[in-house]
Amino acid sequence: MRKLSDDFMSDLKNKDGLLHSVLERVKHDDTLMLAIRNDYINIYYRGGNLLRINENKDSYRFHFDNKYNTANKEIPARQSVVKNISDAGEWVDAFSCLKEIMDLWFSDHPKSEREFQQLIVRENNCSAIAKSSEYFISDIEFATSEPSARFDMMAIRRFAKKPICKQCRAALIEVKYGDGALGGKAGIIKHLKDMDTLISDPVSYSHILETISNQFNQLNKLGLLNFSEARKDEEITLDTDDKPEVIFVLANHNPRGKKLATILSDPDITRYSERFDLKFFVARFAGYGFYSHCMLNLEQFQKLLER
């Protein structure tokens, strides 16, 4: 279950909180994303983990993955165990240096799909169009062990013109960047099989919904979601009896290729999708805003490919 403790939330939210400078930097930097885990957070940059902050009894542990630092640059922040506001501020001041280190690493190890994920999160959670978007992303790069399943994003689907606390549903999203990612061991069919297995297990599915709810509610309280009817004292819950949406975002598909149409003609797709509402995202003119009108079912999407 991914959720922060009350003390962790307080240290982020309150102006005199030990971690408040971290939250403020994320709010004022469109290239960063804060993701909630179980008693720790990740700060993502370009889809990579710029910083992990773990909760200890009376302090926090800040960790930057040294795999990025192939040039062995000196990092200004030295204290990995942070007990005061000043030490936390040193890490925030070091973000520019950490970004430069990661930029150099990404130039040799590009992660286009993960960068695309983070851009989707920014557009739908906190950008200028977030108030009209019908989806809010609660997490990226989510994995379960029992049963084994992995997907790129989890989200709340809101219904336009209705309070989100009154009516919403879960959405599980998979991003495929380029046609090379459509098939194989991590392709569309494999993800549908994993999602079918996950949703068929009532205990695991219930845990997923609770995680999405917890993350959404805490992101909302931290001021990291932008929607007009937001009330910080209202929380959402998800019903296990509701079918979730399973959405594929197929970035930069080559329209001349035949691979996608061949995969979608596989009868397994229809069989696996019986437990959920299968959708395919099609951009509204241009952009990454998620609206219900942009989500096509299998039949509609196949007809679009035929044209």
C-alpha cells in the first residue's frame, strides 16, 4: 500500500516542515514530479529518479542514484541523513547539479517512454489544462509481485461536470513508445494478460484501488493536483465492483506499419478485455490531455487504423 505517514505529510505541507522546501521546489518546477510510495517519496526528472527520500524515526534519508554520475561530479549536498530544514535546503539547491548529471547520463541512455509518461502526468495533473482533463495520474512505474504485473501509470477517471468525490473510477495505463514496443515479452498482449490476472484476484485488485485512492487523496492535500472543485477535506474512494479502464497510449506509431493492426486482430485481446473497459488514447488534435472523447474502444480504434 503506497501511502505516507501523517508526520511525513506534515513535514511536506507545513511551512515550518522539514521537507517543505522540497514540495515547494516541485510545485514551481514543471520538470519535476513527486511520487508517493510507502513511507517514502521519489522525485522524478525526465522519467528518472532524481531523489528518493525515506522516512526514519527522527530524520529522513536522501538518496541520489550514483549510476547517473558517470562523470564523477561533486554533489553539493553532503548529508544523506537529513535532520533539519537547512540540510534539506542544501539538497534542493543541488537539484540543478543533479539534473545536469542526469542529462549527461540520458544522452547516452535515452528513456523516451519514461519521459513521455512524466509529460502526461504534468499535463493532466497540474498544467493549465488540468482543470478540464478527465484523468489524474496517481503513480507511474507500478509493479506487483503476487500476482506479477507491471504497468506504467495508475489514474483516477473523473466524470465531467460531476464532483470527483462523488463519482470516479480507476484507470490503468500502459505507454508504448514506437512500434518496437508493441509486441514481444512486454508487448500489448502480455500486458493485457497481466492486467486480467491482477483484476481477477479480488484481494490484489482491492489493494490496487486502495493505493490509487490513498495516493490521489494525499497528492490533493499536498496541492499537486489542479482542478477547480478541489476541496482538501474531501476524499475519494473506489468501488471494487466497478470495471476499471485499461488504456493504451501508443506514442509515435508509424501509420505505414502493419504490426499494430496484426496484434489487435489477435482474439486474445477480446478475451482478456472482458474484465475491464479497454481503451486506446487518440490525441485531440495535438497534446497529451486525457479526455473521455479521446479514448476509443477496440472496434473504434481498429476502424481508425483502417482509414
